[in-house]
Amino acid sequence: MGGDVGPAVTIPGAALARDRHPEAQFVFVGDETVIRPLLDGHPELAKASRIEHTDVAVRMDDKPSQALRHGRRRSSMWLALEAVRRDECDVAVSAGNTGALMAMSKMCLKTTPGVERPAIAAIWPTLRGESIVLDVGATIGADAEQLASFAVMGEAMARALFGLAQPSVGLLNIGVEEVKGLEYVRAAGRILRESGLPINYFGFVEGDDLGKGTVDVVVTEGFSGNIALKTAEGTANQIASYLRSAMGRSLMSRIGFVLARNAFDTLKEKMDPRRMNGGVFLGLNGVVIKSHGGADAEGFAAAVALGHDMAENGLLAKVAEGLTNRPPVDAQTMGASAEAGS
């Protein structure tokens, strides 16, 4: 029921997702009087779906505390998460209120042992293919230990999604030199280098490395990660607008567009933010996918497909394995290392 449009997008999006994953089955949680007519318009999806009715929905402008107080136990968002907690569903996908979804997910599903704060991980298009960036908005501000946990979870997601044996992991910073950046970022770098974590730590990466695909996993805290994500999406839309304007400026430009149509179609596909829609809530005892609230059906289908891939490839088991194999960090040792480095 969430997002800018609600079931008018989520149901056609689910239909597109099922066309690509015919084995998928769906539970639509929300107001049946709204959902049923839309679902009946997609007969094949309807055969593989059921509706769990509730007339309570979290509003997009609700504060997380309000959502927990008024929507816990009865809202469509909470009931969808409950279905995952009870193993009735493998994934919960929502385009609703991000803060409320995170708060309810933590309360309903609980965090994985060893995780203090969950993170939102996004798929990022690069010149080399795709990478994972986290956190893109769940945790505003993070300490070195939390960044190290994000690295372990992001590395596990890369193994689950990309099938990589040893994904490379980098920390987003203002420079690649070890003396640059905020202290908690430098401390996280020391943890990843010195504590024996079983991951392929690359070192610091900068903003332009996101698009280059320098590493498979880029780790940052939620404030800078969210700004980077929104900036990249805005830049993609800006370039697309420039191209449309340039192509219609004169007869010759329109002829050039026709002659280069295939190349422009390829560029449009690579730059389409809808293809990468969907953030994974990492660090929970269940798979939760957050779709952009303004996503259309194609974008929502991408979020559903991401959840499908995460469940099919054992995301939770890989994250738990990574956290279990992580050796404890001696804070005093790291502190002494920090003083020596300064």
C-alpha cells in the first residue's frame, strides 16, 4: 500500500517480476477492496497470489515512532514483515516509508547476531558492470566497528548476488592516502587491514571510483551514501534530459539520432535508474527490500527481482557466515594502532 501510487504500481510491477520468474508466488498485504480489482487484471499473477486484508497502512509522512505506535501488529507493512518472520514468505518488498520500514523490520525480525545497526545496500551501475554500495540511508553516522560490519555484510551480498569468490571491498573516503579522512573512517581501515577479517580489503576509494567500478563493494555511512545515491540518480536524469534536448534541436540532430538509435537505446538502458531500483536491508533475520517510493511498475519489478535473487542465493546464510567468521576486534589494540599512526 506504500509508495507514491500504491497498488496501481506494486501489482503491475509484481506481474512483470513474475513474467521473469514464473516460479514466484506473492502475498499482497493491504486493502482487499483496492487490491482485488487490480489483481484481477493480471490473471496469471492472480493464480499465484493471495491477499491478506488489512485497512491499516503506514503513511509516507509518518515518523517511525508514529508508525510503530499506530501501525504495529495491524498495518500492511508490519503484517508483511510478520510473514517473513514466520517463514510464510522469503522476502518482504515495500515502496513505503523508509524510516518506518527500517524501525518495524528491526523490531519484528531483529538484527543478526553481531550486527548493531542494519544497513541499506544498493546496486550501483559501473563501467565494469555492477557493484554494491552501503549504507545508503539506514544509519546516519557510524563508528569504525559499524563500518567494519557493513563491509562484512556487503561482501556477503556480493558473493550471493554476483557469485564472486572474493569480492573486493573499499572504504569511501576523500583520498586514497591512509592519513586522509575522518578518524572513524581511518580506524575502520585499520580494522579491515589488521584484524584478520576474511575479506579482500582494497583500501580507500574516492567518489569517482563508484562509477569506475574500482571495487565490488563500497562501504560508507548512511548520510554520505544517501547523498551519493541521490546525486548519481539526478546526474543520470540530467544527462538524459540534455540528450533529449540536443537530439531535437535541429533536423540534422534528429537525423543523427535516427542513425545512432541503437547506440542511444543502449545508453538509455544502462543509465535507467529503474534497473537498479531496490535497496536490501542487511543485518536482519530476514530479507527486506525497499523500493523507491516514486518507482513505476518496471522499477518495482526490479526490486522484486532483487529480493528473489537474494533469497534464492542464500543471502542470510552468507551474511551469518561472514559475521561468524569475523574475529573479535581488540579496541585497545586498535586504539594503540591509531595513536601510532597519528
